[in-house]
Amino acid sequence: MRGNMKNMMKQMQKMQKEMGQAQAKLEETEFTGVANDDLVKITMNGKREVQSVDVKEDIAEMGDSEFLEDLILLALNDVLGQVDDETEEVMGKYTNDLNIPGF
């Protein structure tokens, strides 16, 4: 029984290390959300930090701030959805089978 517990602890430590590496890689990954044929692009990393916002010059010059705000919201929601999907895919393989409340 003692050897079985020791083996289980080693497996848990290995999984924890792999999870940490996967999380670090995810945080470094860049995601780009776009709106209306790239009129607005928002780039964000896996930590949900906005890295850049790119607004096409011709749309900025239109002077329609409400339209520009809508495009920014679309691009932001697009990039956040990508981060969420990738986080679920990468980290889900570690948490889905554990049945731990809150994960």
C-alpha cells in the first residue's frame, strides 16, 4: 500500500509539472480577434492582457464613434472567445477527469 501511495504522489507531481508548463505556454500564446474584415484587430495573450489594438485608418477617419465602438466590442469578444476555447482545450485535459469542485 505504501508503494502505491508513493507511485500516486509521483504521478501527481508529474501532472502538476506538466500543468504548469502548459499554463506558461498558454500565457505566452498570442490570439487576435477581428471585426468586419480586419477593420479592427485586437491582439491579446493567454493571460488576457491586451497587446495591441489596430484600427484601419479609413474607419478611424469616418468619425462614427458608435460604429467604431461596436467594431472594438466585436473584436474584443472574438479574441476573448479564442482565449477561453484554447484555455479549456489545453487545461481541460488536466481538470476534466479530476472531479474537483470548482474546476
